[in-house]
Amino acid sequence: MTAAFEAFALGDVRERQRASGQQSLEFLRRDDMSAGIYVLAKGANDTQSPHTEDELYYVVSGRARFKAGDADREVSPGDTLFVAAELPHRFHSIEEDLVLLVVFAPA
């Protein structure tokens, strides 16, 4: 049985992500959604491919540009981005290390 409530401290999630050696770490998975942290270093190349799920990004820290379909915009802390399933998208021109909370629905 899954917990009805869970809390996650950003510092703990970031430490787990760092220890994994990966750019991303999924820290929550349920039938209808999943959540993770995605980190791109300054100057990094975001090589992700379109996903089969709708996706929501919340910019925790950092500055970059984000391209989704024909749209291209600056992103900074506090921005929230929705990307529909299958839409090509990526972060680019990363000026400061980028820390993103990402939610997929369904998981």
C-alpha cells in the first residue's frame, strides 16, 4: 500500500541525485503521476527526447532558455512550464546551473 502523504526536502533529493551520478532522479511514483529532479550544469547540453506523458517543469534555480515546438523563451527561478506529451523540447543556453522539479502525468 502506498502512503497517503509524503514530504520531500529539496536538499535530501538533491543529495540523492548527486550520489546517483545522473542528471535526473525520480523520487515519487504513483499510478497517475511521477515526480523527479532534473539538473543541468551551466553550459550543459540537454539531450532529452519527447516524452509519452504530459510534463510540468518548475524552475527551482538557475537561468537558461527553453524551446518547446516553435516557442523559445528565457526561464528563471519560479517559472512553471507545461509540455504536452510528444512535443519536442529542451533547455539550452544554460547560463547558471539549472535545478528543475519535473512532474509527469501519467507516471
